[in-house]
Amino acid sequence: MLRHEFHPGKLVLGLFLLMAAIAYAGDAGGVWDTPWFVVFPLMLAGLLLGGAAAAVSYGIRGRPRARTADRTSGRTPDSTADRIADRPVDDSRDA
């Protein structure tokens, strides 16, 4: 079982950040010459494509479920209505 959900938007943005870092590392190492403005198109493309990937993922999967959901009944134990309904009634105070 996975420990967390897969987020493709974060993956896409991370890859574009990695490309920008490689471009500047190559410039710092003397392998090639990278102009200072190269990071702006990379970041803009990464943000746009990451947002599109996140929107598509959200559209396919829908809203994420609560982690504490009871899988047999589909109820969440922390909801207020369930706590009120499951509370025992104390009639001894009426007398």
C-alpha cells in the first residue's frame, strides 16, 4: 500500500525546477553559457503544465477522502453528527 497519494502536478513542477538547476549548474561548471533569463520560461512552463496536470488529476480522482475514514461503513469517526448520535443518553440527571 502506498504511504501517500501520487501528485502529478508536483512531479511536473519538480522536473522543470530540476531542468533549471541543471542549466545553472552547467553554467557554473563551465560546460555551457546559460543566460540569466532562461529560468523564467522554464518556471512559467513548469507552473502552467504542473497546474494542468494537477487539474486533470483532480478531475479524474475527485476530492481526496479523509485518512481516518472507516472503510467498512464509509463513516468518518471525527464528524460531529456521529459523535452526537453515538453519545450515550444519561437519564439520571432528570430525577
